[in-house]
Amino acid sequence: MKEAGGHSIPLLREPGRESGRPLYMQLYRRIREGVLEGAIPPGTRLPSARTLAREEGISRNTVEAAFRQLLAEGFVTRRVGSGTWISERIPNRPRRPSRTFAARPRSTPGAAPAAGPVAGPPGISARGTRIVEAGAEAPTPPDLLFAPCVPGLEALPLDTWNRIAARSFRDATGSLLVPPPAAGLPALREAVAAYLHLDRGVRCSADRVVIVNSTQQATDLVARLLLDPGDAVWLEDPGYVSARRAIVGSGARVVPVPVDGEGIDVAAGEARAPRARLACVTPSHQYPLGVTLSLARRLALLDWVERAGGWILEDDYDSELRYDGRPLASVQSIDTSGRVLYVGTFNKILFPALRVAYLVLPPELVEPFARAKQNSDGFTSPLLQAALAEFIAEGHFAVHLRKVRSLYQERRDRFLAAAAEHLPEEARLGPAEAGMHAVLHLPAGVDDAAVSERARRRGLSVPALSAHSIEAETSGLLVHYGNAAVDDIESGTRRLSEVLRE
């Protein structure tokens, strides 16, 4: 296509090449982009629909449809007897390449401004860059054995859940069709408080519960509301990678604290950052090592936080799935200073797509966190909240919990037996008194990431322990047996043994 001056104006690159997009939309988009990028200046007269159709090898109706869309959006004007013109009311924009952005330079205190763009994601702020560089876990292909953090879905009472969910959706009144209270549906907050009080000894009432989507969202809210850039945060090392991502994204300073057979080493944490603002811990079943925080360490942690005036974020990971003895009391239940924030989830015990978790907070933090949750993503579906509240109130959750506890214990026992029979002596299993996984420690110097990749090629998903470490020198594999059938555990352990012996 040519304007009055005679120079070429790009329209369709190759008609029909944008698969699935109508031709008139392709033409419309090319003209619009040409205007926005400065390639077609204001006041340019476009060829007639007949001429353009012939030049582009498309129908006249297609061109007219593109012109009508441009007219509706104000990109062109049409004058009777004069044709179609690019609107002169559009500012004249200097011609520039399309879709090019410069990343914002990262600032360094006291440093001179950067002379030009720096490498990195386009247009991302310094905080955004930290969030992006923290990464995200790639979903595990469902056909891999020992997939991490996937429950045994075959144990879910789907008929019961579907019946309750269908009733919740079918009988939904106005209160379930609009956003719920910011802290969550009252019925679910009451059900969560009752369950935690009876089963976990958590000291709470319904008005101290805030419903969120996941433990990851809970950690992100804690980081955004309680931390300022540069604040020190204790993180277990090795520890939960998603918690690290949230802390790094907030701009806080990560302080790795070693974990031993008694859990997080509180004395080491105090030596490194005595006035830390937050400590993130998984005391019931430390992730990933599987150890339990001893009573002495729990009391030391509470003594420290009271002196420091900070906070403890207690992720009660796998607390429901303890096979040797009763579940241990939470740290929150023995806290007398009100400095423990308690987080748990239904996504692992029921199913990951549920996206319902909870925070138990000191009274003064409930309203700020509820508002922050609302500002973050609006709300968690009230229809799902109502269904879950009924599922708990009718006793189905308690029955399901007893069932899966027995199921996972059977799978744990089968894995331990298979490991003892097939795995080489150099590979040592960590604690497995609770949860749905165990750590297989490898000899020092073994590249666990390379072993993990070889196992993946053999159909096994066993993440490298070193990926969860900051400073700790670790080598091992995480074996999640919760979603594996008993017979598959035997064959999968044999395959893992073959990988280790290569």
C-alpha cells in the first residue's frame, strides 16, 4: 500500500499467516500498529477498499470490516467522496521499532544513574526483577512417579464432595454470589477454628482466622505487611523454596539458619541476626529434611522472638500426617506473647486445585491482613468456601483425614522396606515419621541435580535436595511416595536404585 507521497506502508505481512485470526482483524491490527509506531503518520489517505483488496489479495468486504473497526476506535475518518484518512487528531509519533522496551536500571545506593538500558526483563522494577529472578517451580508431568506434593487423589471421597459442592452451587443465595467478607466466609472460619482447636491445640477463635488461597499467598502477605526492605529474616537451610521466593521478592535480607536433628538451630540464628524481624519455620515436619523441632528449640525460639520483638511464621506442614504417635502440639499453642502467625492448608490433604488455606493471627493483625488479601486478589471463591465448610461440619473431613493417614502410612512403610532392600548402602534415608516424602541423602560430592535429571529420564520425579539449600552443603533426593500406588513404589524404588548405581 502506498500513501500520497508514494512511499510504502506495511499492512498485511502475509495474508492468512496469523493462524486462527480473521483476515479483517489482521488488516486492522497492521494499520493500527503502523499508526501507533509512527510508520503511518496522521493525515495519511488510505487506498480505497477496492484498491486495497486487490493489492492484498483479499475481499472488499474484508477491507470494509477492518475500516469500520478503525473508524469505531478513532484511528481513521471517512469523508464522502474523499476516501479514508488516518485521523489528524492522533499525535504525530516518531517512527520507532515495535515492541522494544528498556529495562529499568537497577539502582545502587550512592551510585551514579546508569547510562543506558541494562539486560533483564523488559521494563521491570528492581523489586519485580527480584521476584522474577526468584523463579517458579515448573509443574511436574503427571506421568512421573514420586511427583512432589501431589496427594493420593484416589482416596478423595469425590461422590461426597461433588454432592456437597453441587448443593452449594445449586442453592447459592445472594450472599454466595457476591464477594464474601474480606477475612473469609464466617461458616468456614468457624469450621477452621474448631478443627484447629480440637486437632492441633491452636489457640484461636473464628475471628482470628483469615482465609487465603495457599501457604504461598499467606507467606507473601506476611512479607508485604510485616517486612521492610533490608529487614533480616531467618529461613531454614535447607528449607522451603517458595518461602524464600516471597521473602526475596519483598526486598528483605535472607538469613540462612542451619537445620540439624532438632530442627532450626535457634542459637545459630541469634548469632547471625539477633534482631531479625521474622523467622519462617516448619516445626512439625521440617521441609525438606523431615525432622521435628524439639521442645527445647521451640521454647528457645519463643524466648528469642519475645526479646527481639519480631514474628514467627509457623507453617504447620504435614502436621496432620504423623504416623508414630499423636500429632505434636503447634508452636502457636505454647506462645504466650502473641508473636506466632500460624498457617495451614487444605490443598494438600484434599486436592491442590481447591486453593483454600488459612492464617491464624493475633487480633490486631486480622483486619490489616484481610484488607491486604482483598487488595491482592479480591477473594477466595465463596462457593468453594461454603462447600468446604459443610464438608468439615458434616464430619467428612475428619473421616477423610483418618483414611489418608492410614493410606500414606502404608505407602511410607512400603517405601522404607523397598529402600532397605534395593537402595545402595551409601544412600541414607532421613526421618520419615510423618508426611508424604523422605529425603535420600547421597554421599558428599555427588551431584544430586545430575542424578535427579537421570532419574527423570527414567520416569521418576525426585528433586535434588541441593535446590533447597542456600549455604548448607547437601546432596540428596526428595522421594514423595504419597501419590504412588503400593506396587509402583516397589518398581520405582528398583528403578531409582539402578539410577544410583550407574
